[in-house]
Amino acid sequence: MIFAENPKKIRVMFTPFRDGLQSSFGGKVRLNDFLPAMELAAQSGIRHFEFGGGARFQAPLFYLGENPFECMRKIREVVGPDVDLQILTRSVSGVTLSTHSPEGLAVHGKMMAAAETSWDRIFDYMNDVRNLLNTGKPIVEAGMHHQCVIALMGLPFDSDTVHTSDFYFNIGKQILAFHESGECRVDSLCLKDASGTTDPMTIYKTAVELKKIMPPEMPLWMHTHDTASTAVSCYQAAIHGGCDGVDVSVRPMASGTVQPCLLYTSDAADD
């Protein structure tokens, strides 16, 4: 059960058309095969989609003969101007498979904004905060919402030095220091577990401590995969700890290696 002293609306990003396609099918799905479903989702009231970045950048190029930027622009046309469209950026690699110079990252930011991106989530799986800073500046300069990630994962053995709630909290403190100093604006933080292996208690403790030091207007997001069939309980723990938003998908692009299904997540929240 999720308990809150005061009612709270949890924001949702809908992931089947990026992470869902990538984690289920390697992203190798032509735009016209899912664009009608995306249009219907927007008409039904979904207001925040993941629509590009990650493997949905190179997969269209490598396997489908499609221009990912053109795909992103077509998605914007069908969902309308008031929907938030988000991409995933791989730290100083941008959306490619190699690292970039600061000039290359600046071009990346401008091109993503020009392709109708409104939110850009950046992650570095070594939690290298300097890399996050160098990637975040072009995102801010391009006018996008800058969501910075604290990368999570579970370990098969106990550790009191890494991948603990204190470890993740300290990464968050470093990110927030850049924001507070004015060196790089951060619009939201995200606890991102790409492996789906972090336990709910670690997520809960991390969220509680982060919310104590985050600016009250800054949202805290939670992203995981259902690899260990614990994604819903991890979301419940995150929300209980103060999280403001979560990522969900819908079957058949849900659960397993993807995010939990929106329908099951909603049922759990109602219990």
C-alpha cells in the first residue's frame, strides 16, 4: 500500500514508443507501424511520451532506413504542441555510440531541440558527475528541460561503500551543487535503474534523503525495468519516499525487460 499524509498527483511518462520498442524489439520498428497508436494515446489524454534517443536513434538508421530526426518531427505533428516529448541521452556520447567533444554535444543539443524535443534525460552509468555537467549545459542552452540521472543498480553481494542509499544520495548532492552554483541548471532529478535490480528499500531511503535537499519545485522521477518482477514495488517505494513521477509502458511493450504496464501500476496505486 502507498501511504501519504496528503493526496498527491504522480506524473507519468509513457514509454512504449521508445524504451518499450527498444527493450522488446531492439527499437527495430518502423514509424508508420506505431505512429497511429501514438496518436490515439495522445488523444486519450497522455501528455508525456518518451519518443527518441537511446537505441531509437541508431536503430532507425542502421536497420530501418529512417531518419530519426524526421521520425521525431512526425511524432510531434500527430501528438500536438502541448505534449512533452522526451529523449534519453548517454552522457558525453549523446545519442551515438562514441564520445563527443563539447562542440559535438552543443550540436547534439541544438538538433534535438530542433527535432521537437522538450525534455532530455541524461545518464552516465559510472555516475561521473563531470560528464553529466558537460552534457547538461548544451541541453539547457538549447532550451530543453534538463533531467539529470542518478544511475542505480543492485549488487549480488552486500556492500557498504557503493550502490547504497548513501552512495546515491552523495551523487545527487554533487549534481545539485552544480545547480545551486549556477554552473548548470537542473530541472529535475531521476533515479534510473536500467537493470531493474535495485531493491525497494534502497530506492525509498534514497528518495527520502534527496527530497530533503532538493528545491521544492524540482521534481524527482523514478525509472526502472521489471527484470526482477519488482518494478511496481520499487515505484511504490519511490512514491512513498517522495518521488513525483514514474515511467510506465503498456503491454505488449511492458514488463519483463521493460517498464511495468500502466494498467497493473494503476491497480496497485488504487489498493
